[in-house]
Amino acid sequence: VLGAQWGDEGKGKLVDSLSQSYDVIVRVAGGSNAGHTIVHQGKKYKFHLVPSGILNPNAICIIGNGVVVHLPSFLEELEGLKRMGVDYEGRILISDRAHMVLDLHQEVDGINELRRGRNKIGTTKKGIGPAYSSKMLRNGVRVGDLRYFDDFSEKMRDLVKFYKDNYPELEADAEAEIKAYSEIKEQILGMTVDTVAYLNNAYVAGKKVLVEGANATMLDIDFGTYPYVTSSNPSIGSVCTGGGISPNRLNGIIGIVKAYCTRVGEGPFPTELHDKVGEHLGTVGAEFGTTTGRARRCGWLDIPQMRYSNMVNGFTELNLTKLDVLTGLEKVKIGVAYWHKGKKLDGMPSNLQLLQDSVVEYEELDGWKEDISKCKTFEELPEAAQKYVLRVEELLGTHIKWIGVGPDR
């Protein structure tokens, strides 16, 4: 299950629903910069690191090797779930190969954003980028390193020295962080396994495995609107590299697409609205980030962007979410093409200036006034809403299997 836009499409809701019939749910990319919100039986659950499939009492939830984990935040999240009555004991496992986000990574994230000045990325300041940087520089620490604590401690000291050499203003204290990890390491190691072997053994045993995507394709470090992206690959590739799952074992790739479009932070957004319709989408859609609380930028559904996402991921089916948010609009629009200096663009430009200078061509459809939040079948939707869904499906050439009309499962 993958995000097809710029995130916040409603992945967690579908995962929560689908996970009831799955044995294993796995996260493969990102970190606590991701935020999923689930409304179940009147309770609102917010997830950052824990797979939202944890609400299925029979499912095993895995944090794969491609995820970067801030372990104190992870334990806080588990404690919060426990207070809400979720029994996770023995049901959540962490990859021994997953890299750790340290407090110093979060501090560096904030310093980097300040140094960028007007060219800021809009990072969540959760330390995700610096943690992935440590991974690529090969001086990072992994969850499995906690088993050999003396070696872990040396790696920590070396890492703090490396960063202090490059960031003189850094206040990181290696010994304090080492002490903090000495107090939680046994709890963490009790959940730590070789998840690559676990997942493949589960597959061989006939278990049903669901991969829960985080962030989204347009935030992908390779395929997104670089540099206004995250530091991982939230597209299809991470399923293999971040979970250790062979591509020939995938039998369905579900894209989650909101009936309109949102984006958090900086970066190009071709269909962005700065009018009352944009306000409507933000207010009715409650478009505030789960992780940061920041107001999301809102705009019309963008077909060129979605076709690109479809091409990169090879979606076999789509979940169109938050259709109910469009209720009450006199007219609804769909962005169907990008034009630049009188020429229609083919595909998604990699050059951000070209993308920003492009003009979007729109199709306009009739809106609807009827409350659709109680609709359970496609036929129950008003005719105008049906036409909207069918037109989106036609433009994308991929079947829309599910339609979201409200926050509840």
C-alpha cells in the first residue's frame, strides 16, 4: 500500500481495514516523520513508527531494515497505544539492520534547516535526513549494535565527534546518550530480530504479508520533487530494499490517492489553490499534519502527477480517499495537463523551475451537495460524485477499487 501523491492520502486507514485479514504488516521506509491517523470505534489513533496494522490483535507488525528508528520515540508511541488499550506484547518486531535516529541527528536536522535560510526544505526536524546520511556515510549505528554495547558506545562517541567537527554549535553529549540507551537496550533487544529471514519464512509458510507505505511517491528521494523530498524511497523499490522482499513475491500494488491534492512543507505544487476552495479543502478535510501539526497546502487532483506515480509504481488498483471533502462545492476540477510556453509537457518534469513555470489545464465537472459519508456502495453516491470517480479512473487507466467517504473504518 503506497502513497501516490505528496503524502497524507489516507494509507493508514486502508492498511487498518485490510490488515484484519493479514498475518504480517511491515513498514519498509522512512521514520517518525511519517504520520498515520486511524479512527476506530470512536477513538483516534496516531501512528508514526508503529505500523497501523497493530490494531489487528492477531497481526505481527514489523519495522523493516529500511526504516530509521528513534527508539525513545518508538517506546513512547508504544506506551501511548498501551494507554489506549492496544495489546502489542509479542506482536511488534524491529529489524536488527534498521538504522537508529539519534538525538544528535534531530539536532543536526534543525541546524541544517536554519543554515538553508530562504531555501529551507520544510523538514519535520525528526532527524530522518541526517540518519540516512549516517547510513550512507557508513558511520551510522544500527538497532542490532545494541547487542554489543561496548562497540555501540564506541560508534556513538565516534559519530558525535564526527558531527561536532562539522557542526561546532552541536550540543550533543555522547555519554548521556549512551547512558540513555543502556537503560532501554534490553527492552529493545527483546523485540529485535532478523526481519529479512522472518518475512521470507512467513511467505514460505503461506502467511499473508502487507507492506504499509509511508510518505509518498512525490517525496521519493529519486522520483520526487527533489530537493523538496524525504531521504528515503517511499515508492515501490523500498518494498524490496527496505524489507528484503523479492519483487517476484509481490501480487498487488495498491496506490492511495486523495480525491484532491495536499502537500506539507516547501516545494512545487502545480494545482495548489489560494482561494476559498482551497480553504474549504483544508478546513473540511482537517488538513493538518499528524507529525508536525502544520496546515497542509491544498489543491485540485493532479492527473499528470498521478500518471507519473502510476508509471513508477505499477499500481494494480487504487483507493480514492476523502471524496466526501469535495461535497458542497458547486464545481470540481481535475488538472489534466501541464503546458509550458504553449507546449504540452510529456510526463513529470524533473526541473523544478520548469514545473513551477508551467500552467495547468483543467477539466471542470459538476459538484454535489448530498452528504455521502454514509454511502456503502458506489451506486449510493450521487450521480455527480459517480461521474467524478469514473472520470478519474478513465484518465488514469487504473481501477479504483475503494472509495473513502469519511474517517471511520
